Amino acid sequence: MSETILVLNAGSSSLKFALFAPNGEERRLAGAIDLGADPPALEALGPLAAMIEGRVPPAGDTPALVGFIVDALGVADGRLQ
């Protein structure tokens, strides 16, 4: 997949994300990181979810979690290994 749209929603207790096809209609992946869990818990849904299942997000600040999501989505999207 060469182009995707990443949507992030950072709240006080969770960080939600979604990955869409360029047309904005096909949701390829969606999920959330529960920031209240220790370690933070990852839930992912959609055709690419299996690519990031089992990955454990880092505890800590939001920038580290955003980096984790971007890296995980790069793996799911075939750009990173």
C-alpha cells in the first residue's frame, strides 16, 4: 500500500488511531491504546490488525506512544519490518 491516511485521537486515558485508504472510505486498521493499563494495552481491528497484534506499546509519554503507532502502522502497511 503506497498511500494511507492516518487519524489520531489523543485523550486523557486512551490514544485511538485509524488507517484509511486514500479515498477515505476503506478503513484498513483501527484501534486504541489504553493508557490506564500497565503496560498500556493495544487493541486493533480491521484487515491489517494481525500485523500488529502482540506488540506491546511503551509506557510513558504520548510522543513515545504516537511513535509506536506510526512504527506499528508502517509494519502493517508494509513499509517497515
